[in-house]
Amino acid sequence: MPIRPIELYQTAIQMMYDLAQKPWTARVMVLDSKQFGDYQVLIMFINPQPPTAPDQLEVKHCVASLWRAVSVMTDTVSFCLVRSHLAIGGRQIGALSILPLPPSSRIADTNHTSSDTGLTREVDEASNSSASDNSVEGWGKGQIKDPDDPAFTINFQFLGTTINSKEVSMAVLEAMTAAAPSPKATACEEIHVVSPDGGCAIIIESVASRHSFTYAFATRALKLLYQGIIVPRKEFGDIYLELMYGTGSSEQKFGELRMLRVANGLIQNHTDGVANER
């Protein structure tokens, strides 16, 4: 049974976010993705080792194996069931499964809205390595608040250049992967990544503020960027995020996030109209 790319990317980004909130060397026994909306993809890690075994499945192993699995699925355009054994020195420490849920648990197509259907089609087409950049319905700007922390506000502005949705999805996942090793309460000065195929760059930077911009906020911004802005609006393109924290007079910018198209090794920087060499 095939897996829809949008379902894979949404679930993988959610799982990577959940992993990034845990200590890097924390032991993992059983960890599975929570169903994301009505997307029917399950990602699961299982540790078969007894608690006394010297080698144990840890968060760092889950992060590395999830990134590798999604990268291979994307590169080979093989969006299907994955079962992988994780081993250290020939000893199995865990297993990773990525699988579609059975048809009996799937929600009928008639229950999907037209916008859901269009979104799935848009990302499915972009998963093909020969697909061109996405067409978009219209650039815009706006503001969203973190539903789990109303003091965290994101002001966003699309900059007018489309980026292939596969590149966007992989860049967000890679940025989340890059942030995962750092303790979440640690101040985050910057995160710079480029998608594996080199078409999309994400730059996250802190700015001077009375509020501390930590890795917890950096990963939360990535999650909200993808799940709260890009996918719902079906706008895969250059975007600038102003990250604000506080309420009333205490609100202040404490970070910035830019997602930019990369072409011919150059980041197309639309904030100043100059292409900066990587």
C-alpha cells in the first residue's frame, strides 16, 4: 500500500519534533507517532533489548534513522512500507517501522475537504524528482500564535518565489534534525541548513532581546512554519518569519527564520534583492 508524501512528511516532522524535545541520550523503549489529523501513516520505534543490556536504543539513534529513512524514500521516490533494524556492532538495539494504516482505518475520501485533496495532489506531484516548482494560489502575510503558548507569536511574509514542496519538506525536517542534539533550554544562536538536493535553505537566528530564544522555540517555530503556515495555505515558497515573545508591552522580537530558494549554489535573498553566495 503506497504512502502519500504529504502524510509521510507531516508525520515525520511531527515525530522529529517530539524526539527533539527529549534528551539526546535518553533511552527509548517504544515510541510511536500520534495520528496527525486524518493522515494514515504510523512511525514506530521498538527497543527489543532487556533493560540490563549494555547497548540501548536512544533518542540519537531514532533521530538519525528517521532522517535516513525519509531521505531514502524521497530520493528513490519509494513512498511505501519501511521496516529497518537498528544495530550497533552487529547487535540489534531497535527497529524502525514506517507504514500506512490498514484500509479499514482510513477515512473515506468523501470526508476530505476539497482543499485537503488539492494539498495532497500538490505535494504528491512534487515528490517526483522531475517535477517543477509548485504553482501557488497567491502570496500573503499574516500572524499565528502558538496554541500551546499564546505569548509566542509568529509574523510571516511570503517573498514571492516558489520552492518545490519536496525541498521545503526536507529542509524543515533537516533543520529539526540539526536542532535535536541540543538541550531544549539552551540558547539557540543560529541554525543554517540546506535541503539534501540543494534547492531550499533555512536560516534561524536569535536577536538581542529580554527573552531567551532557545532550541525549544527554534523547533517550535519550524513545526508551526510547516504545519501552521505552509501546508494549510498551500504556499511553498520563500518566507520570512518574525518570532515574537511576550504579551502587551513586554512583547519583543527574539528570533528570525528565513526559508529561501537556492539556485545554482546561490541563496536568492529577497529581503535585500541580492543573491548571497553560500
